[in-house]
Amino acid sequence: MFHILDIDNTLFFTNDLNNKAYIFALSLLGLKALAPCKRITRTVVALWYPSLTNAEMIDIVQMKQTVRICILSVLMKSYISFCKK
């Protein structure tokens, strides 16, 4: 048995996961998403908050990646447990 994990919208759409991770990361800095967006990116965040420093942007992206990896890890563990039943 093998598992395929896709996180770049090739097989599975991850926009929702990506956006939730960005929103959480922004909230840790007291910020929020300023407009509906199909997929939040660094460019979108920079447009919303042009006064962010490069260091702040790096922090946001790193926090977003950490949240995203944690969520994917939980999902994969659940999926593997489900497949073993």
C-alpha cells in the first residue's frame, strides 16, 4: 500500500487549509485578513499590510508553514489509522 499526499492543488485543493493557516498566523500578530481571497499568498499579505517589515513577513510565512504542517500531520495520522482498520 502507498499514500499520495498533494499540497499544491494538483490533486487536492488546499486553498482553504492555506488560508486558515495564514489567518491564524496573522492573528498571532494581531492582524486579520482584510478581504475575501481565493488563496492568501505573501503578495496578498503585503498588499493588505504594506508597512510590514521583511522580518515580520518572514515570521508570518514561517508561522503559516508550521500551522499547515501540523494540520497535515494530524490529517495524515488520522488517515493512516483509518486505513489500518
